Amino acid sequence: MEKNWEKLRPVLQEILDSEVANGNECGCQLCIIEHGEKVIDLTAGHDCKDENKKVTRDTLFPVYSSGKPVLAALAWKLMEQGIITHDTPVGKFWKEFDTDDKSGITIEHLLSHRAGMYLLPSGKPDLCDWKSMCEQIAAMTPRNLPGEKCHYHPLTYGWLVGHTLELATGRKLKELMDNELIKPMGLSGKLYFGIDDEAEKRVIDVDDSRFDERPTWETQRMNDHQIRRQCIPSFNGFACAAGLAEFYSKVRGGLVKNETFDFATGKLFRSPDDPVRDNEWTRFSLGAVLRGPDDNRRMFIGHGGAAGAEAFYMPDDDIAFAFVKNRLSPNHPDHPVRDMISDALQIPRRFW
């Protein structure tokens, strides 16, 4: 990996500026932290509705699924406190899960996307009604046996994991996220799950102008001001790149002990009867994706997001990386700007 940050800084800035200039991107931020020191912190572009509204380091971007490991880290902290264990049955806390079809589902299955409850409730569920969503999800039947198959839970993950932690602690998820994670990690103002009036002023909208059929689901949801106010950590997080990078730089040995982090991210939590397929990105530990060659699957520990955001930790180098952007790509998860950044850093490209 190239680590000459003084040399890299103008190269990376040129990549961001060029991709904005040619129309592939609208606005973006890039932040890299090495050994706790911010070595790269770059911005480029503007708001999709107003070219005069330039992206700054304080601009908040929708990060979609890149926020999922933040919720997972809250679970790791509660594990360390002895409130839950990874193999605790969800039905211990959530009585609707103590049934024949769901009693085998554990917290491990939720975090590693193996609960078989990856579809939203039928009809048009109100994503802003937390209580109703939890009730409807709890009434669903798993699509496969608990732990049998890894199948990504793109949206239900937030309610499944979040409400389980609420029931285990007797506290609301928003309170847990803010007081057990965001505030202690010094991320207030940089990372949100449920924005307030002040944060709304710093948010950049999602742009789907490269799509023939609009609006896309990404813009419908993340440009919806009511959804922005909710705490649904499976998809509706907002952050600046520095906020996501600081999260990854402060988890191991900060939010949780080294051994807790290493247990949670040390291997794929997956059934032996469900081997990893070629080019499969859904390679989950307890809530984070492990990416890298077969001989070093923990090269990158992190997650990507629907608009092309990504954030990860490189344990071998003690490097935290975050990239956020707001222009959707019809070719997701293929984002040329991310590949250019990877090539400049001399690290393998990632698709997630």
C-alpha cells in the first residue's frame, strides 16, 4: 500500500475533481486515518440542486448500508458488558421470536444475515412507524432455517438487530446509539441515525440524474425528510467521511477491547453447508463484511452503501478509510472513482 500521504494528496484530489468535472460524480468526500492521525481529508463537488453550494468537510452524505457496522459495534459493546452474547436466542428478549419457526434464530444469525428474514413485510409498510415495523417483522415466517444460508438483509436488519438490543437493555435504540456509541466516540455532529434541524442544513441530497427511470428508491427514501428523522441503522445514516473514518479508527481498543473486536471480525460467521461463492460480496463476520484475498480475508473490514459510499478498517496497517458520494450509478456496485482511488493507494479494488 502506498503511504506517502504528501505525494498522494494532490493525486487523490485530482481524481475527485476530475470525476466531478466529467459528470460521473456530483459531490464527494474522502478521509483516511492512519494510527489515529487524519492523513487525508478531501472534498470535491457541490449539491446536485445548487452548484454554488459546495461540498465542505462538514457536509453530511447519505451512507445507506455503510452504517450497518455501526449498529453491529453497539451489539459488540453490549456483548462485552455481558448484556447479550452472540449465541443468545433472540426469543429470550423478543417473545414473538420464541416460536417454532423462529426460536432457533440467534443474535449471531441477525448480525451475519442468516436469519432468513430479509424481505420487508408485504404491502406498503410505514418505515417511519418503528413499533408497527417491529410487530410486522416479528409476525413474518423465515424464508429459510435459522443459520442455514447467508442472505443479505438490506432493510430489515435495522429493526431486527435494533429492536433486539432495545429489548435486551430496556432502552430506545436512538438513546443507545447516541449515548453508548456516538457521544463516547466523539462522533457527535459527524454521524447520525436520525438527523435534527441543524444537521438537515448540512445534508446533501441524493442525485439520480444518471438513471432513465426516476425517481429511484434511493432518492425516494433518503431525500424523504420524514425518513431522515428516523433511527433505522440498516440504511438511513448520514455522515461526513471523517465521521465514518473516525468510527473505524476508534472501535478496536476504543469502543470495545481488542479481543472483542477481533472475535467479532475474526472470521466468517457462516454455515459450512453454505460456502462462499466466487465474486460474492456478502462475506459477513458479526455485522461487518470481510474483503480481501483468500489468504487475508480481513484485509478490509467494513461495508459499502447503495450510493457508492464505503468505509473500512485495515487491521494490518491500522488504517481507517471512508469515501462518501451522492450521485447514484446505474452500474452499482461498479464505481470507477473508487477504483481510481484504490489504484492510487495500491490496494485491491472492492465491490460491495
